[in-house]
Amino acid sequence: MDDLIKEKTPAQKIDEKIAALNDWRGDMLAQIRQVIKQAAPDIIEEWKWRGVPTWYHGGMICTGETYKDKVKMTFAKGASLEDPAKLFNSSLDGNVRRAIDFYENDKIDEKALSALIRAAVKRNAS
């Protein structure tokens, strides 16, 4: 009986969100998630603020927010990260966060994004 009322895991909630989007945003969020998990295999997935996938490794790394016209990947400490590939294209004025807005038909630079994720993990460890 207890199994019937168990809370869903954050990973299950993220799976459901991706499936429910049922458009390019779900595909984009799934690709971003895959890059995150490949770059930092022991990363922890959380479900925050009533439906925002969030990834942690020694502290918050990033979020994956979905909007009508974009998927926004916000790095909690992005302003302190080197971004040689110039992936950050949003929230550039803040002192702490930086974000990447992905739009329909955008291609993810997986190599550069993986490097940014690893840099965020390293930043949290320092």
C-alpha cells in the first residue's frame, strides 16, 4: 500500500515534464539534460520551484526552465565561469548568474556546454 503513495523522484518528474512538453522544448530539455549527465555523471537532479529541473553538484549548478519560445539554462554561478565559446547569451548584467537561451532549431555545442558544466562543478568544489 505504501508503494502507491510514494512521492515521485525528481528524475521521474523531469521525465514527465519532458514528455508533457511534447514539442521542440521537450527535445531541447532532454538534450541539455543528457549533456549535463554525461559531463557530470554523479550530478544530483532536483525538482524546484513548482516545476523547474535543477542540477546540483556541491551546490547548485544550473536550472532548465521552459518558456513559450525558449529553454533557459541558468548557471547559478555563471558570472564566475570562463566561457571561451561564448555560450552565455542571457542574464549577462548580473553579478552572479549567467544563462543560455536555446530557441527552436538551435544546435547545442555539446563540447563547449560540457566544458562549462565541468567548470561549474569545479567552481562549486573550490
